[in-house]
Amino acid sequence: MKKTLLPLLAGLAVIASGCSNLERSRDLANPNVPAAVTAMQVCSNCHGIDGNSVSPNFPRLAGQQTAYLVAQLQHFRSHERADPPGFVYMWGISHHLTDDQIKGLAEYFAKQVPKPNAPGDAQQMAAGKEIYEKGVPEQNVIACAACHGPKAQGIEAFPRLAYQHADYIVKQLDIFQHTQGRPGTPMEAITHPLTGENKQAIAAYLQAFPD
Ligand code: HEC
Ligand code: HEC
């Protein structure tokens, strides 16, 4: 009897350590790994543990709208969002995620507190604020605030833009304007009349988003 107990205990220990590994697992294909663990073990490497990424190559996710985050993860998974950094970085990562995992990840990042960035060039930021709030009537550019909100906080499918990296914003505006990388959104028509200078100004303003 005593002899059979040892392997049994050893077996239990393996199961127990398997459970605690779930708390540190990087396995994106295992839906039993809690979303917060995936966020902290995997997504944090690029997006930051609190969603405030440091490198402009990686968009900030902190405080982003849940509905928008869900939609983007689904669009990477379905390959509908197909701009080059999107497919290089996010197609593989989203491939095995279930809808429940996506919802949990979106909720994790939506509740993180977005951190402001240092202000950039004052003149550029003033020009960006003007476009953001009022558009450019003579170029047929409509006000961004109409959808993204007066504080650029976003609402549901309209993303938060405040404190986002300027480089990332310019890159996305170029994608909407010139490519089919993010199809089927109002942003295609909205970016059509924007000049390079307009885009730089808006991005400088949004990155700092001074009150
Ligand atoms: C190796 C780096 C890397 C990792 C790890 C990573 N991402 Fe990303 N992510 C990126 C890059 C780069 C982009 C920008 C893609 C683009 O420009 O289309 C991005 C874009 C996104 C976006 C779209 C943001 C927006 O504003 O539209 C979401 C949402 C996202 N990632 C969520 C996640 C989640 C959740 C995880 C973890 C499961 C994760 N990412 C892991 C690099 C990464
Ligand atoms: C009619 C509503 C509407 C207006 C007006 C609008 N947007 Fe958008 N914008 C959207 C929607 C919807 C999306 C999400 C697109 C998607 O799902 O891919 C978006 C996405 C974006 C993104 C990508 C964010 C990210 O995290 O990847 C940027 C940048 C952006 N808009 C900037 C602007 C700017 C600058 C203006 C003003 C010139 C503007 N938007 C005006 C609806 C709007």
C-alpha cells in the first residue's frame, strides 16, 4: 500500500504544478489561461504591462475602448486588418484566440490608465488641435472630435486617440488614405483630403493631448 502511494503523490504534484503554470503560461492556444496572464506574459512584451507602450512601433492600448479592441483583435484573426505591421506582428498572436479570450484581453487593457506624453512643437500642436476640433472646411476635412470625442477618449467602435504615439497615428492615417490595409471604415474617406502637414500636426496634438 505504501509503495503505491508514492507515485500517486508524485502524480498529484505534477498536476498541481500544471495548475500553477497556468498562472505563468504563455500558451495562446490554451483558453484556460486567464486573459490577464496572457496580457502580462505575452502582450506586455510589446504593448507594456499597463498598455502604455514605450516604443512608437507598438500602439498604446491603455484606456482604449473595449469594443474597439475586440474588433481589432477579431480583424487580425480574420486577416481583415492586413497592413504590414499588423500581419507581421498580430496575425500569429491572434490566430488561436477564442472570442472569450479576446473579450478578456480587451477588458484588461481598457481598464489600464493611459499615461500622457511630453508636449511637442507648440505651433504644430495648435494646428493639430484646430483640425481635431473644427476640421479644415476649405479642404473638406471634417472634425475628428465628432466621432473620437472632445477629449479624444473614443466611444465603443470609435477608438481613443489621446496619448497615442504620433508615429503610429501618422502610419495609420497613411494606411487609411493610401492602402486597403484597414478596409471598410469611414476613415478612408475622412483621410482622403489630408496633407502630410495636417497628419503630422494632428499626431503631435494627439500624442500629448494637453488640456
Ligand atoms: C511582438 C510584438 C507584439 C506582441 C507580443 C503583441 N502585439 Fe499587438 N501589436 C503589435 C504591433 C506592431 C501592432 C501594430 C499593428 C499595425 O500597425 O497594424 C499591434 C497592434 C495591436 C492592436 C491594435 C491597436 C490599435 O490601436 O488599433 C491590438 C488591439 C493589439 N495589438 C493587441 C495585442 C494583444 C491583446 C496582445 C497579446 C495577446 C498583443 N497585441 C501582443 C505588436 C505586438
Ligand atoms: C465618422 C466618424 C469618424 C470621424 C469623423 C473620424 N474618425 Fe477616425 N476612426 C473612426 C473609426 C470607426 C475608426 C476605427 C476604424 C477601424 O475599425 O479600423 C477610426 C480610427 C482612427 C484611427 C486609428 C486608431 C488606431 O488606434 O489604430 C486614427 C488614427 C483616426 N481614426 C484618426 C482620425 C482623425 C485624425 C480624424 C479627423 C481628421 C478622424 N479620425 C475622424 C471614425 C471616425
